[in-house]
Amino acid sequence: TYFYSAGSKASELLKRAVKKQVQLLDSLWQVKEPNLPLKSPYDALILASIIEKESAHDVERDLVASVFYNRLARKMRLQTDPTVIYGVWHEYDGDIKSRHLREKTPYNTYRINGLPPTPIANPSLSSLNAVFAPASSDYLYFVADGDGQHVFSKTLKKHNKALKAYLKKLKENG
């Protein structure tokens, strides 16, 4: 929340927001877990922005972070839909098509290794905290459960089963 006076310039509010975010990132960077595969606070911001778009539930963001860290540690691609959407925003109509997944953009984590070049959203404090203090898990996959949260899986076989259940639920609910 930012308080301002009538007549304040939008640019001044944006400068305040950026300054506050930089200060927050720097303070979290100083106390981060030591073995996180992040090169800079900016990398943390990028990853937090992806987590922000993946989950609206604070209680599961640290698990989402753990999945991404586990994938990075195994040199797996992140394969996260919000980055695909960000890269094709000009033609995205609410439905990711297979051609979107194949399109090579700097943001398509189905096609690129590691993190995209910039954040894809403005992350909440909860997403930033998840990046700096992820859950400890063996999960490599997650998919929506159809009720607003996610099902986390350790194997591709279990992930595909959860994906099938999600697609069935979508079909049933029209």
C-alpha cells in the first residue's frame, strides 16, 4: 500500500515502489538459504514472478518453489505455462495451444533452459518468501487440481495421472 497526495506524479509512485522492492530483495538475499541456485537478487525476482503466476495460494507457493529448484538442480526445463503466455501475450486468448508451447520466445520455459530474461509479473511478498525459503520436497511436477490449488508429483507417471484427472474435471464442468 502506498499513500500519496493529490497531484502526485505516477512516476514518483513507481520510483518508490521500485526502491522498496530493491530494498526488500536485498534484505532477503542477505538471509537466503545458502545452497539456492540463484546468481542474484534479480534471479530471485524472476523466479518469484513465475511462482506468483502459478499459484494464488500462499500455502503452496513454497512447494511450487521447491519443484522449480528441483527441476533446475536436475537441469530440467521449468516448463511453466505462465512464461509461455507471457511470451505470446499478443495472441493469447485464454487457451494455450500446442503451437504456443513450441514457439521459441525468450520466455518459453518449455523451449529454453533456466530462467527467462525478466520477471513476468510483480511478485507478492509470499512468492518472494517462497523463493528464499522453499519447502524441502522431492516433487518435480505439479498440475492444477480443478479446485484452485495443485497436485504435486514426484514422477512423470503420477503427474500424468493427475493431469488426466484435471482434464476430466474440466470436461465435466464444461
